[in-house]
Amino acid sequence: MQFLAVLLTTLVLAAPLAAQTAGQRTIFTTPDVRQDRDLWTDPAYYRHNTVAQLRGMAIGTEPSGGTGQAAASRVYGSEGTGKVGALELGSPYPFTTALAHYDAWLKEARGGTTHTKETIPDWSGRWVGGPAGLNGGPNPASSVAALLKPEYREFFVQELKAYTEGRIWGAGSFCLPGGFFAALEAEEFIVTPARVWMLGAGNGQNYIRWIYTDGSGHSSKETAFSRWHGESVGFWNGDALIIHTNQIRGWKGGVSEFSDALETVERYRRVGNRIDGEITLYDPEVLVRPVHARVRYELDPETRPELRPLYNTCTDTNGPSAKVHMDERGLLNERLPGDPLYWDSTDPRPWRTYLNESDRRYEQYRKSQRR
């Protein structure tokens, strides 16, 4: 019922909005976003809304003042506060590949610092944080669209349109992995001379990254394959950890969706009760140029036992596979290929499948309301 209320509100507000923006087509007034390719990188097309603000119109969770607290639901089509260049999204480095970037920093570190148990930096404790600005931050949504190649830009705008109408795809809703970027939301670090582990836990699953700092390097090309969190190797430059990750399975997260070609270079250093870091994304199939973001973890002084990470499975919160349902006879059944709601576990881009079906059904709903 809550979702239906959001949709009805959207329809009610659409008419006066169209009057207000006569002669200026926006993502809120367009009959089809695919007709507006020449407007996708124009801030006015989104009425200067950030990605978070567009999402907040539907679900009322626009970050307030950067605190991450939920704000009241924003009026559909209202003017946003995004400013082009408020946060630099492009990489500040001259490198065109992750390997060149990593090798340059390794050379700068003269092969890296060899630590012992006595000299390895202390990153113990419970941490909160992660990347900042990968969704564009305070920039208008157009700034993110401008970073994407045409095919991926189209998907991104389609998703933004769905955001404003409350039709949001989430991996956890379907008991699917969060992908590489979910693993950056680390809560604990286990640091040894030969390995670093980044650990995190969410409502539906646990995350872990192995970072090999023993000089063993990446797997050979013959044995390499894409995996959810990629394969990470690294080295220490004094008290700074540098990481190169490749073999990442293409999925959704970060700026938008990403391909199997994504590679990243990260750098972290503890400063007091913070771990300050950065990440640079290299994905020549998706991005027009490398993308850069800051990463920060804050040491949480709160150590109550109930805050300890748990082992979670998606079925703890979201139930069984979306293919399993109770049919009209009251029997447990499973959807089969051909059913519009059949969930194909081999679908490499399930969000596109979801959004296309969602677009179709939403248009049918709107037509039924106009009768």
C-alpha cells in the first residue's frame, strides 16, 4: 500500500509539474527518457538533483547534511541542490590502466616495506565508513552520466527515472550478492605481514576480502577468472597499504554498473582514529575516463556486544528464491522459463531485466489511471 501511495502521489504531482516546466523537458516530464539522449548530461534535465535526491523523492531517504540520516520525502520533480564540480569525480592521476598506476606506486615505494609482527600497523577495532561520492555526491546526476559510455549511460538514466517512481532494484531484495563495492564497507581489518583481511556484515550476507601482501602477485592468466570481490594483492609503503584488484565480476555498484574489465587501485593509511583512503576505478568498457573517490573509516568507540557482526544469510531476512511462490491452488510452486517473473540465476544483468519489466508494468498502471 505504501508503494501504491508513492505512485499515486507521483501521478498527482506530474500535471502541475508539467505546467511549471512547459517547453523544458526533464526526466520528470518526458514520455520516454530514450528520446532525450542529448539532454542526459545537462543538469537542468534532472532539475539539478543529485542521484541521492532523485532516489529520495520516491523513498524519503535523501541524506541530510551528509549525516546519512533519513530526511522527509522530497516533492516529485522539485529543484535539487546539485552543483557541477562540487566534487571531482575524475582521477587526479595520469595513468590509463590500473596496472600502470599500481606499478608506479610500487616503484615509488622501492618494492614495498617488509613488515614484521612488531612493525605492522595496528588497525584493530570496529570501524564504520566506506567510499564517499561514488554515486556523484553533491554533483547533479548529469555529472555521473557524463562519466559513462553511451550504452551504460542509457541504463543509468533508465534507472534514475525508475528511482523517482519508487521502482528500485536491490541485489539484497533477490538474495543476490552485493558485488565488489559492498566489500568496501568494512567493519574490521585483520592485518598481518603476509595478508590483510577486510571484513563486513550486512542484513543479508557477510563480506570478506583477502589482500595478499606477501609478494606472490596475481594468479596467472591461465588460471584467472572473474569473482565477486576480485583478486587483491598489495604492498606496504611505510604505514600505507596499496592494493591492486583485478578479476572482478561485472555487477552493479559504485558509479553505476561495471564490467568484468573493472580494476581498482586503493591506498589506505591510519591517522589517529581514522583510516583515510582512496580508490581509483579503471573500466574501459564502462567509463570514459578513470574515476576516483575518497574512502574513510572512523573508529567506533561503541563496543556493545550487540553491535558485533553476525553471520547472516539472505534467507534470514528475505526468504527463499524469488522463483518459489504459493500458486493459486495454495501449493508451493516454482516459476518456469517463460513466466515474466521467472528469475534466471544466470542472468548477468538482472537489474536490466527487472527495470524493463518494471517499466512495462508501470506504463500499464499509468494508462489504467487515465481511463
